[in-house]
Amino acid sequence: MQSYSYSIPESYSYYTSIPIYNKDNNVICILMKNRHQFLTQLFHSLLELGMPYCYNVFSNDYNPIYKIDCLFTGIGYSLQNRETMDKVPIKQKRVQLIEKMQLFIINGEVYKFEKDYTYSGSLKKNDIKIATIKNIDNTNINKTKRIRIEAINDDIASLIAVMYQTFVFEK
């Protein structure tokens, strides 16, 4: 597997671009927050339910690669990829008392994204692990959080990054 990394600044807005680097320190893609629709933002701030943000991944020239969106805060998550431009529903399945696994299908292939108790995540395609991701700064001393990815290719690295940011890091 190949190595990738990115850093999340302590405070960042919708407009902050977070580059994801490969092992040669070249930018492979850019991660950005995806605004919820206005009513979803309003209900989220009132109810504090669901995920506060979803995320997009763009190529270096800001063409969309993956986008996670939700119908309503915490309900109806979908993934849109650049290949088909179709929205694929993300199903959440409870694994343990609190933990959930996200399942989705792209081109007939079943993908599973799971996190563990250390807030590390793994992505499997047809039950074969194709990527892992973890926060390597578990203390609150650093101003930024460094994230490390091991993935089979650039596309899978960008996919696990968008899943991790939406379903793990923002919690």
C-alpha cells in the first residue's frame, strides 16, 4: 500500500482547502467542507443531531472527485463519485452499541468503511482491506491534527479521506 497524509488546522472554515499529499509530497487531491442546505444547517444547530458537515474531495484543478451529502442532518447520506456522477446511498449499520459501519456500492463493488475505538478507520472492498486511516496526533497539544493514510492508490486514498472526515473526525 502507498502512504498519504494531510493536516487539519485547529480552526478552518468552509473555504479552507486541505491538500492530501502522497509519499513524494505531491498533492493528489484537496479536501473541503461541504455546506449542508440552509434548512439542514438550521435544524442541526437547533437539534445538534447528525454530522455538522459533510465533505468534498477535488482534484488539483478543483474538479469534483467524491462528494458526501445528506438529505437531512444525520439522515440519508449519499456519495457521488466522478466516474458515474450518480448519487450512491450510504447505508449505516450498527456494529456495536454506538459504533456504525458505512456501506455503499460503486459499480457493483461493495465498500465498507469502519472505525475502531482508537478512531482509526479502514475501508474494505468486497471484504478485502484496501485502505486504512488514522489520526497520528491523539493529544491536544498540537495546533493541527496530522492524518496518515495507507491505500492501494490515489483514488482510494481520497475516498477514505472523505469518509473519515465526514463520519469520524467531525464527531
